[in-house]
Amino acid sequence: MRLLKRIAENILREDLRLLGKCVDKSFEQHDLELRKLGDLIKSLKAENDQLKLGNTMLETELRAIKQERIFSKRKTKMNEINIKIPLHKLQDLMISHVRYSLPRHTYIVSETIHDVKTYWSVLSSNTREVITRDINEHLKRWESDRNNAFHKLDYDSWEELADWINENRSSASTTGTTARPLVDVLPVVDLKPYKGSKKWNKN
């Protein structure tokens, strides 16, 4: 019996020794995998930081290109002809101007925003509300543009305009206090012969 007991104890000790080796090896393997995972996370973080830097540089370049386009376009305006239109027509054009520009990703976005701010004080409250609603709906619908390196610049520009509009809501519209349009209507010339002239015919 003693012999069997010793044999059983030896077998148990050997099993415990082998089990301990397996556990140690398992821990070592686990630590190795954790180190590899840590290295992978560091590598991914470095790549992500590099991508962010690249996006920042891309945004800077795109902004510079847009500004260059704006300045180039404004230079061509030196010889432009100014015309006069009724205020109500200007307001209709401003609404169309904004609606056309909202989905665009060209210099027209900056031009439109500049125009809205320039003529905001002379727009009626109804025109202001329409423009504000259109911009807010666009921002809500295309919120995913925040994550697009190319579209983000335009989205941020419209968002900045929306904030500017909210800050200037209290500014009174001049259209409610003046009956005179912003600009005079172009004169209309009547080319029909006047009464008393040689060419006038009462028939």
C-alpha cells in the first residue's frame, strides 16, 4: 500500500509539474500576444496621426486653392458692368443663389456666403427665413460631410454662416422701414411716335 501511495504521489507531483509548465508557457504566450497587440495599436495610432496630418495639409491646400479662385474671379470683375434691379427681384435671386450653391463644392460657396452677409440687412424677414431654413436643412441632411476631407471645408463654411445668421437675427431688416428699393429700376424708353410729331398717326 505504501508503495502504491508513493507511486501515486510521484505521478501527482509530475502532473502538477507538467501543469505548471503549461500554465507558465500559456502566460508567456499570452504576454507575447499582448505585446504584439500593443505594437500593432501603436503602429495604427502612428498611421492615424499621419493620416490626420495629411488631411490637415489637404484642407490647407484646398482652402488656398479656393481663395486663389476667389481672388482670380474678383480680379475679372474690375471691368464688370453694374446694373440696377428692384429689391424684390434681388431677394428672389438671393434665394436662388443660395439654393444653387448649397450642393456645390467650388468657389461659388464662398462667393454666396459673402453675398448673403453683404445684403443681409436689406433682405426681408421672409427672405431671411427661407435662406436660413434652406441652410439648416442642408446641414442636417449632409452632416456626414464633416468626415469628408474635401466636402468638410464647404460644410464648415455653411455652418459658420448659420451661426452668423443666428447671431444677427436681432438686426432689423431695412425693407420694413423704406419704400424705396435697394436700387432703381432701369428706365424704360417708349419708342412709339408721340402725338404731334410728323410720324404720329391717330389711326
